[in-house]
Amino acid sequence: QVQLVESGGGLVQPGGSLRLSCAASGRIGSINAMGWYRQAPGKQRELVATISSGGTTNYADFVKGRFTISRDNAKSTVYLQMNSLKPEDTAVYYCNANIRVTATLRFMNYWGQGPQVTVSS
């Protein structure tokens, strides 16, 4: 019914930048918050950043000042601009969106497939 398709992962050197995109498609009635999470090998999934439908943002302390989350409501797309990347940012990055399917009243969380981001020289 709903799919989240991500793009933009890859390999980058320390200090470099990457931009992740996540587009929602399908029977979308409305979208509340959207966000990004990440999971490094051997660690639990952790929140990176979220953005409300009105544009209010929230960041984990470890990315403040380096990452920027944004969204284009007309395209049902959320972005994550990652600058000044560090080796410890290496992880699988998952997109998340709270979506109400058309003709329903309930919002549910959907996840993207998770592109790999590797920061290494």
C-alpha cells in the first residue's frame, strides 16, 4: 500500500558530504512526522533526525551542526544532508514516515530499505 524508497548512500571520505533522499509512494492519505534512523554493526538502531509535517526539526546531539533534515510535502519526500562526515557515522540509514493510508483513519509507521553509508579513507 505504501512504499518508502531511499537513495543517496555510498562511500565517502572523512569530512565529506552525502545527501540521502526518501520518497513515499502508494495510497498516501497524509503524512505526519518523517525521520532518519541509523544502525551500525553490533549496535541498536538510533534516531538521527525527525521533521514534523509543519517543518519542526529534532536532531540527535551527535549530528547537530553537521546534518540537516528537510522535506518536500508536495513530493512526499524527506532528505538528509550530511556534512563533515566522520567514520563513526558509518551505518545503515533508515527512513521512517508516519503515514495514513487513504480511506483509513489510522496512522502507521513505515520504513525504507536502508542504504549503507560508509565513511572511510
